Amino acid sequence: MQTVVLDTNSLLMPFELGLNLDLMVSDVLGQAHMVVPEPLLGELARSKNKYAKVALKLANKYEIVPAEKRGDDSVIEVALRLNAIVLTNDRELRSRLRKVGVPLLFLRSGTHLILEELK
């Protein structure tokens, strides 16, 4: 079973775009184990985004994984440690993940997820 690391952006997607994250991930990967880096809980708690509170509830539905780093660095840290795929639509984070060889899942056309496996 593949592990998928969720970032703040991906936790907000279901509420901003009306998507079922679990269903979309299973359509692409089959059964997957979804995790959230612990520092992102604080990031969501402090966020001014109107969906932050419900995104925080969603995050707590998944396994919370400790990380030493903060923000995007915690996503990269956890992905590398767990040999995981990262689900994000954050362009800057995707660029950083590509540089370190982490596979990506991202939303295309607002309707479906694309898996980008790096060689």
C-alpha cells in the first residue's frame, strides 16, 4: 500500500473545490495510507482561510506523523522518510519535490488527480 503525504493545500482542496479526496486518491492509487505532517496542524490552526477549521478536522482523520521541520520542509522530510507520494497543488512545493525525486499527485483541470512518478 502506497503512503500519501498531504500538505495544507491538499487538505483545503475538498472544501474549496468540493472534492472527495479519499475517493480521488483511491481512483489513482487504489488503497493508500494518507498521512499529515504534525507541523501542518498548527499551520491550519493559525490560518485565516475560511476552510481552515474543517480542513483541520479532516487532517485529524488521517495519521499524524511527527516532523522536525516546519511548513513545506516538513512535507518533504516526511515524504523522504516514508518513501511516499505527496499530494499538493502548490507549485513551489512541487518544484522542490521534483528536485529531490519525490513522486507527486496533483489536481489537473480541477477535476482529476495526476500521478507524476519521477525517474
